[in-house]
Amino acid sequence: MGLLRDWHYIEKAVEIPALSELIRDALIRALFVRDDRVLPTELVADLNRTPPVTVKVKDDGEVRKLVRVLNGQESTLSLGLSAEDYHFFRTQLGVGRTREFGVVVRPRTLLTYDWIVPEQRGVQLDFTAYAGLEFSESGGHRAIAQVGAPWKSLYDSAMDTGHYVPFIPTVPLDFAIGDALYGDAPFAAYRGEFASYLNALRTVSAFGHRARLGFEDVANNGTAYDFLHTAIPLAAEFFIPVSVALRLEPKSAARKTLTYTYDDGAKLAAALDKLSRSAQVLDWVHITDSQASKALRPSAAAEAFTVQTAFGGTATSVALKEKAIDTAMAGFKSKAADVPNPFDGPADAFRKTAETVGRSLFVGEVRVPAKSIGDLASRLRTFGDQVAAKAGLYASLRQTGTASVFPSFASPRDRTKQHDLSKGVRMIVSKIPRGVFTSRLAHLWEDEPNFRRRMELLRSIKLTIDTAHVVQPLALP
């Protein structure tokens, strides 16, 4: 669902007399795990109720028409359904003149867990079949991707047409492009976050209008009217995203992937810190520990840490760049240039690997300085042993010297485990200088005054944009 929706729900829940004496963290836990020993039975039933109708989208015109029906502008007759589907739609929603209905988007793949509060009365959109790709034919390196398009399809199709997708999923699951907007897909590159490659969004507003944020042909970073990059983390709570305009890069004449292994976290951290200061232009730098490496490369011996980096250029520049990278990555145990990376292989192999990776439990993202990644890995490993859930990590490096780390655990994906492991990771990160835990639960735990002011501002913007209360409407307990 969404951060604003959950945050608003929790703010209102603490006003209920029966819940007002609960500590905020205890209330969040009770809501997250649906604890019927703490919460009223009716409230637990509401939290377990999911949207009664799922619509498989094939055209954005269908979304516009559906939104107009849900906000009362048009009758359900305008949907053009068969008699059987029409009856199902009306009876499942309990359509009536005084009812409000919301619409939410279902992610193709979810890395961590869903938000606390589901849309209980409305419609869920499935964009799996809405997966078209359109590449620029005017000489630029751009693409328009419908939100249901799998990242792997975009990546391979771009290669086939002379383009290159610079961002990868740090955790290689089978994400759709839209999962970065209404899910938690961890797309990023060495030189920036996913948002830095996003030029514009094509959306449908709460009144069924086509609304475009940004400029499809050029980036609008830093402009005074850049609502796009303000809204990206919460985009699906303001509008319904249907397509994204992406900035790609030219396909290099030569490309290379180098693989380094390390037997010590301190050596790894020093190498990554030095690499980020080397001014090398890289596509991505991907880091795994032994647990994650087993999932990505089951037939190879897993070292304590493995780093893969990809880059391109001319044959001459690639050779020179490799020497510079070797110098920065000093301290490695071994180096290879023939180890496949998780992203360039066939689609079937990528999806098979994604299935293996997806069996682990993930709790969210940790941001730490690159020089602290060894310390974080050691603390995670110790914590995993203490709770009998073997810990691993997937990470990517930024040229700013920051590592984006996604801890994984060999544990069942139940909500109690997700909450308790999230608490443990939060405690670990609090002991690492400049470390930040940015999971969905961590946002809800945050009670810093400036954060609260930002959330109140964003809530007021949402209520102004979505006066029809259709796009993930705010709910009350």
C-alpha cells in the first residue's frame, strides 16, 4: 500500500481510547503482526481484509474508466462488463451511492513485506499484462516502459537495440519497472539511484485524467517545479503510474565484468572505499557475502565476500580501466574476468536465480559508508546466529562512497519474524556511525520532529490532489 496510508492510520489509532496507552512501537508491532491479544477483533479483521476485486490491466484507458466509476463520475454500466462480471463487480464491492472505493496497484514482486493497512473496499490493479517497451528512434538513448514490463525484459531489449540500462536490482529478483514506484524494487547504479534515470511519469489522476510528471525527453532535476522527484517515493499514493520515461546510456563497444573475492571484511571495506574515491566511471558494483553468493552461483565455491563490477568503453579504455580498478581493489584474494554476473544471462536463468534468492527473508535497506560494510557484515552474522536465522547480504556501491545493503535471513516469511528481525537490524545500524535503516517499518518507527512535519506536509498535498479519495485513500481504524 503506502507510507502515508500507514502513517495516517497509526496517528489515528493512538487516539482510540483502548489503544492510547500503548507505546507507539508496541502499537506498530500489534498492527503489523495482527495481534488479537492487543487489538480489537474488528480491527484485526479489517487489517486482514484485502481488495475484493482484482482488475488485470491491458490499456490505460481501462484504468481511466475504472477510476471514473470508483469516484462516482460514471456508472458501473460504462465498464462494458458481461452480465456475470458486472454482477460479480457490484456484489463484491457492495456498490452504493454513499460508498467510497479506493484503487491500489499490486507489485509484480515484493522484496520485503506489504504495508500494514490494505485497501479493504476497493479494487486492486494487476499490471502484469501492461508491459510494452518503446525505445527512442531520434538518436537519443531513452525508453518509455509500461509499469508492468519486467526489468530483465527492458535490460535485454535495450541491449538488442543499441542501448544500455545502467541500473540493476541490488537483490536480483524478477521485478517489474513499476515495482520501484509502488513496490520496493532496489534499482540503482554506481553513479546514482533509480530516480536519477527517471525523466517522467505517465499517470492517471484520481479524476481519470492523464497526468504527466516531468519531461520525457530531458531530465528536470533541480527545476523549481520538480514535483516528480518529490513524489517518486510516494508516487502511487498521489497518482496511478502507468508508464515511465527512462534515460538510458549507449551500448559500449566493449564491456567487461570483473570479479574479486576477499577473505576479510576489513580488506573489502578498504577496497570499496578506495574504489569510490578513484574517479573511475563504472556501471555498477555488486557485493555479496558467502550466503548470498551461494544463491547466485551455486556451482562455485563461495568466498567470504565477492565483488563484481561492470564497465564499458573502447577495447583500449577498458584495458586501462581494468588496471586502475585492480589498483583500487588491492587486498583481494582472487580475481577473475570470466565469472558470469547475475544480470547478463538468459531470462530463464535470471528468473531461476530470482526464485532461489526470493526464498530468503529481507527486512529492508541499510545505508552505511563503504568503509563500514565489513563491520556491518560481522554484526549481521553474529545477530543471525543468535536468532537461529543465518544472515547474508546483497549490496551495491555508489560513487559517493555509500553502500546500499540488503540483509537477508534464512527464515520463514511470517510477519512476526519480519518485525523482530527488523528490530534487530535497526539496533545494529544504530551502532554504526552514519548508518541508516530505511525499511518500511523503520519509517513508521521514526518520530523525529522534522520527519513528522514532512509527513504532515505530504499528507496535506495528497488530500489536495486526491480530493476524490480514490488513489490509496487514507483509512481510519
